[in-house]
Amino acid sequence: MAEVPPADDREVLFQLGTKPPRGPLTADDLAVECERRGIPVRFDGVITASGLAALLDYGPDTVRKWRDEGKGPRARIAPWRGHRYTYSLRDVAEWLAEQSR
């Protein structure tokens, strides 16, 4: 995947174990980064599995493996998406915070 330039001087860092200078990432930070990268976010702060993969710069297979092994952010089945998995940006932010501890 192509490298995405930083959004600003407090750039949103997605390398696990790295925190921005002002504290842990929030769902709002992730929503801004999704918008910057062109990743669709539902009105309720939910993204698809492919959106999560793009946000974290991992492949869809890695996200699927995390989900299957219970290692990634909490996944929910979305009946409105043909029973596909979706991820709350709040859950993703919490998971990223846990990874940096």
C-alpha cells in the first residue's frame, strides 16, 4: 500500500506502540484520518473490514486473521451489509490504545 503523508505536525500514527504527542487516539481522530484517506465512515462511526485494513495499512487477510483469532478490534456483524463485519471507530481507538501499553 502507498505511504500516506502525515495530516499535520501531530500526525496520526498507526504504528502500534506509538502515541501522538497529545495522548491516545480517539474515534474522532480516526474519523478525520478516514476522511483524509477517503475511507467511508457511516454516520454512527462504523467502518467496514476493508476500511479498517486501509486505515491501519494492513491487508484484508491480516484483519480477517485478527478477527478469527480474537486479537484485533471488536468486530460486529452488520445485517444491513449482508452480514459482513464492521468496526466501530471507538472500538478501534480503544484497541490501538491497548496495543501501545
